[in-house]
Amino acid sequence: MKYLLLGYTSADAWDGATADSPSPEALAAFAAYQRFERELTETGELVGTEGLGHPAVSTTVHRTPDGTVATDGPFAELKEVLASFAVIDVTGRERAVEIASRIVEVLGEPIEIRPVMGEDFAA
């Protein structure tokens, strides 16, 4: 069963002006996460993972009465922003929770687990 792990961080803590120069603490957390990535790759459970750019450089496309419009930045003011994602292919929800828990231990930020709807999806 595939799950999407969505990593969130505090919008206030993620300063767009310094997003390209992470703190020593962030670099240490990233290194620990990369070791965990290698472990999940070796077990065959990691499908893919990526960090995301700062919300200030995002574009939102939405529908208007005249068609679609692309605007700079996130669509809504948020307290937390999506910072990363990973797709895992595991035996079930329990294993997805185990993996997400380890990521939370390393990064200290919440992870949302969502099933990926596909041929093996079961409600």
C-alpha cells in the first residue's frame, strides 16, 4: 500500500529570506533524514521524497468566472506550510505510522499520512 507523507513546518519559523542558507541544526536534521532515506531505499519502502521550495516562490492556480488565474505565493494564509513530501510503499498503515514517527523524531515537525488511491487502495 502506498502512502504520501506530507511534512509541515511553521510558517513563522521558515524565513523566506534565509531559506537558502539553513542553520547548523537544520543541516544536522537533514543529514539524519538522508541516512533514514538510505535505510528505506534499501528495504524497498521509499518510492521518492523531495523537499519543497519556500511558499513565497510558489504559484497558485485557481478558477474564476473568466477562466483560470495564476497568482504568486500560496493561496491562503497558513500557520503551517507544506515543506516536503515522501511516497512510501509499505505493508499497511501501521508501518507508515512507524516511518512517519521516525521522521518526526528527526525533524521535529508534524507529518500527515495519506493513502495514495491506486489499484491497491482499500478504505
